[in-house]
Amino acid sequence: MAAPIAGLLLGSFLNVCIVRLPAHASIVAPQSHCQACGAPVRPWDNVPVLSWLWLRGRCRDCGAPISIQYPLVELGTASLFVACVLHSGATWQTIIDAVACFLLLGLAVMDAQTMLLPDTFTLTGVLLALVLKVFAPGVSHRGVVAWKTFEDAVIAAAMLLLVWLLYRVVRHRDGVGMGDVKLLAMIAAFLGLPLALFAYFIAVLCAAIFAIVLVARRKARGQDRIAFGSFLAVAGILAIFAGRPALAWYLGLFHR
Ligand SMILES: [Zn+2]
């Protein structure tokens, strides 16, 4: 029972981060308030999912609609936390996976809405991954673990920087955002380099398909930017749960 409740509560906090971080506002103060009229949210109207339901998605004071994104993010976080427990049981790995899911879900929503991937999530994420792995119970060579995690993050970032450089030289534009570079570094720190590259590959594939559909529907406007970070973050979540078997299957193709 702990996982879904922790998921709902942290999902509620994630909503605060999603609204405030891209706007460079504090995530601690002031307390939650209506986006329309500024009225503070009463504690009993701040219960994850349930409050949104009994207020029928409207502010108690001014009646302005409250985005369905709030309960969805709360339910999403809770579902991911449950999935982490089902995936790895009562282990330290479950905590690492849950922290990664929390950050990735938040980044996916933030990039989709604002085209921003705040350092408060990506760079802090690299640090969190490092600390969680180094201080995992039963780890004997903490220095080696720290170096490996750091190395994976740096190599992942360097690879995406190379893509950025190629874009600049060949097409004279920024094909990769610096936020994407830090996000891939974070995924590599949490999941290791192979799974980060798997996530990158899936994200590029999905973003390309999305772009083709977009162009076909609106008859070619090449300037439109795609929130690639959202694709990468969702692919990162996918890699947590399905990356290892998918990679094993793929590599198995070359060993027949
Ligand atoms: Zn209001």
C-alpha cells in the first residue's frame, strides 16, 4: 500500500514542480494557489486526485477550471511507483527506479508544455543517481560505482554534443537542445549507458514518426519544433521496465 500512496503524494508535489520550475518560481513557498484567482488552496482541497473529483475540476472560489493534468500526473506517478515495486520488489533498485520515474515524468510534461528541461531536475537527477548508487546497501567498491556512473553520464552527454556539433556544421542550426544533452546524461546515470542509448534510439524513432505525421497533416511547416525531451523522457521510463529484455533480444540477433 505504501507505493501508491507515496506515488499520489509525490505526484502532487510533482505538479507543483511542473508549474513552477519552468517559470523559475520557488517550489517551497508560497503555498498552492488557484492559477486564475490566486486564492490559496485549502488543505482539504489539496488531496491528490480526490479533491479534483469532488471539486469537479473547478476552483472552489472562482470556478475556473483546474487542469485534468493535476490528477493525471498524480495517478501517473502512483502507477509508475507500483510498476517499480512489481518490477524489482522490495529492493534498493526499486527506489532508484522510482526516483528516475518521478524525474522523467516531470520532465516529459514540462518539455511538452514549455520546451524547457530545468536543470533542477536533470542535473540534480545526475547527482541523485550518483548518491543512490554509491550509497546502495551492500556495494563494496563505492569508488568504482561512482566513477562508472559519472563516466556513463559524461559519455552520453558527449555523444549528444557530437550530434549537436554535426547539426551545426552540416545544417547550420541547433538540432539538439542543451536540455536534451543533460537529460540523456541523467538517463545514463540512472540506467547505465546501454539503456540510455536504447532510450535515445526509441525516442529518435518515435519523434521522427511524430514529425512525419505532423508534416503530413499540416502540409509541411519545417520550422515547428518538437519537444524531443518529452520523447526521450518517456523512452527513458520505457527503458527502465522493458529496456533490458529488449536489448538482450536485439543483441541476440547477432549471435546466431
Ligand atoms: Zn480560483
